[in-house]
Amino acid sequence: MSFQLANFIAPNFNEARFIDAPNAKLVVAPHAKAAPKGFHATSIYPEYFKIDGKWYLAEDSRMDAVPVWDGEKIRVVEFRNIKEGDLVVVGRSEDASEGIYVHDDCWTKGEEDGAKNTFAFRQSRSRETSFTYDYENLIELLKYEKAHGGYVVWVLGPACSFDVEARRVMAALIKEGYCQALLAGNALATHDLEGAYLGTALGCDIKNQKLHEMGHYNHLDTINAINTYGSIPEFIEKEGINNGIICSCVKNNVPFVLNGSIRDDGPLPEVYEHTYEGQDTIRSHVRKATTVIGMATVLHTIATGNMTPTYRVLADGTIRPVYFYMVDTSEFAANKLGDRGSLSAKGIVTNVQDFMRNLANGLEL
């Protein structure tokens, strides 16, 4: 099969509803971190705002943020980044009647969309879903992204480091150019580096799952060793680490973002301990993302999903879709992102090592 991006269908601004629409109302933000009453909140879809008779696309959007007019373009900012005096768009209609238009039906439909029936079986994503076609599509998508300069962001939970084959495949994906940024928490990096350093994850052998003597110390010894060296790259170099996910990131200059949580051990030196610094760093990669794949981490994937729109404006002005996958053994987790508003996310219900084996076979890794 040959992968093709869906084509963007731009609004026809020559229609009367756009021509006759008023300019969007702009109201000064009364305080830092506060929008005026009736502010507009952005969604995952392309949104246009009429300013001085011209429609402007919010090119760098995200869910649950606030559109601000800076005199040249619409900026989409989190509440915490609103400054007193910012010109905030006010209005809650989405049909152009207040100078705000949410363009939610903007892609060409392919044959894969299928028929639309009032009643139909097996429309949810569950253990009974056939995922063969999803894997085929994803494999072709990854090949497309690599060939066309896409920006693939992976969001990984610690389970991705517990299996020797899952670690090998993820490391190969990074090395072969199928990953441009990796987002995770302290645990993924700790257990992955524990696997490279001591051959275990949480004290269990990553090959045969046998418990090592006093293995419950292993992740703490790993953290301690890394903190003694002062950084993950220094630890990898001085200890001769030559395998694993984080090692592959370091050796192939792929950025990784590690965000802390209230229950972290250590944490590792590179972990962001301030939530909003970590969030800003995540968004710096999401702003470039063309595909996002979250595996075995509900909270990190939802956090990333809430920052990810359904579209990306490329450097040449082309608008393309952003693809989002969520992989988990739990049907609830795999579908939860849709419940949180990221309606374009596609869930795959499986475990990490089986998912990775399917990708490895399709990509010949």
C-alpha cells in the first residue's frame, strides 16, 4: 500500500456567512493569567478569526487555550501565559457569526472511512477490534514521515522498558529515524537505564523475568550512579552503556523530555521538577509534531494529546493532518483520550511488546 496524507479543504471565505460576519471582538485581559469574561477557548480543530475584515488561522493551536491578537497574528496561549493588556478574542459561537469559525470538517474523506449507518456493530475500539489495517497504516505512515521530514513524537510509559525486545525495537526506531522526540517520566528512563546497566527492570531480568538477588535496589543504584556522574550522557559514556531507549536517544541526538511526578525516586538529573517548565518543553516538540504515538502511559499521553491539534501548518504554508495513536492493554485507557477531547486519536488495544514486534516486522528492524 502507498500512504497518502488527507488533503486539507480550506473554508470558502467568499461565502456570504464569512463576508457578512463581524470582526471578532477583542477585549483587553484584565490581569496576568486571567482572560476577560466570555473569552473564546480553542479546540483541536483549525480555527479562524476575523480581524479588520480578514480571516486569520490560529496556526499554532491547542485545546483549552486562549486566542490572543498580537497585531499581526493569532497566538494561542495557556491561561498562565496571558499578560495583562493582551487583546483576547471574546465569543463562544463557532459558526462565523461572531467572527470566529471552527473548521471541524476539513479533510478529504478516503475509502477507509466506510459507510455511515444509523445502526452498526463493532464501532468502538476493543480487544475484539481487528487492528491489522491499523498496523499497516501506521507502518506506512512512519515510512512516509521518515521520507518527507515528518516529526514523530513518542510518549512512553515504564512498561516500554520492561521487555528486552520492546527496548530493542524502540532503540532501533530511534536510530533509524522514526522518532524525532521522546516524552516520558522519570520511571521510563530509570528502568531503561537499569536494564542497560544491570540487566533488570525493577530488579527483574528483562529477558527471563527472574528476580535478581536484592534486585529491589537496582533502580536506586542506577539513579545513584547517574546522579554521581551528574547527567545521563555522562553515565552512558563512562559506564560504556551500549543498549536501550535512552542510550539510543543520546547516541543519535534525539531529544528526550522527562517530566517528574509526586512519587518519583531520585529523580534523574534531566527530569523536569517544575510542572510548567516540563509542559512548555513538551509543547515545544508538540508544535512540530506530525505524528504522536503514546504507549502504556495514560496521563502522559493525555497531557500530550491536550496540547496536540489535528493539523499542522508547515513552513511552506501547507496544512496537513496530525496523526495520534494511543496503545494500551486496557480498552478504557486506549479510548480515554477521545473522552478527553482529542477525538482524532486512534486507540490500539495490545501490550507493548506485541505492538513493537508488529512494527519491527513491518519496518524490518
